[in-house]
Amino acid sequence: MFKPPLLGVPRLGCLNIHSGRLPTYRGMMPTFWQMLRGESDVTITVHRMAERLDAGDVATQSFAIGKRDSLDRVIKGTKYEGARLFIKVLRDLRMEQVQSSPLDMKQASYFSFPRAQDVREFRKRGHRLL
């Protein structure tokens, strides 16, 4: 987490890519948690960094999750799509055409690293890690 003096240095602000719908999937391994919770897709988020973790305004894109999918495939796919979204956001910033949405932090939650029981449940859902 960075403080306002550092966040204010870049002319266009500090941006981050997060592979989860914010503020619902804040924290660690958002792709895993979205798959475990039965979401139909992963929401890739490019957000302006704020002093509070995963709390800046956003642009999003979806990436479909298969019924019996691998975490590895979904992570690789979201990284690729996240890079494309990031480039679009940078172009929009340059053209002063950014259309972002502020986050409603009343919907915020935070996820930590999965425990062994979470991984077992993940596998019961038909997903695999690789």
C-alpha cells in the first residue's frame, strides 16, 4: 500500500490490474475465489491505486470460467486480457476519454490465501489447479 505523496507522483496516476471484481474480491488469489464461489466469469479490473487497498475507480472486462476448468488456464487468460484492458485504459487516459466507475466500498470483502479445505472444495466443484 502506498501513501498519497507517492501515489501523486505520476501525472496520470498509479494503475493496477486485479483479477477480481472490486470491491467484492479484494485481496489474495481472486481468480481462485471466484472459481470456488461458482462465478460464471472472472472480472478483470484495472483500477487507479488509492491509499486504501484495491479501492480506486475502475474499468472492467470479463473472462469466462468453464464448468470444469483449471486455475492455471483462467489465470493465464486473465493476464492476457488484463494486459489488453490496461493498454486500452492507458490509451483512453492519453486521449482524456477514461470512463471509469467509482467503487462502492460498502460491498467490500477481503480474501486471504486459500487453505487446504478451500482447495478440496475447489476440486469438488470439478476444477483443477493445473
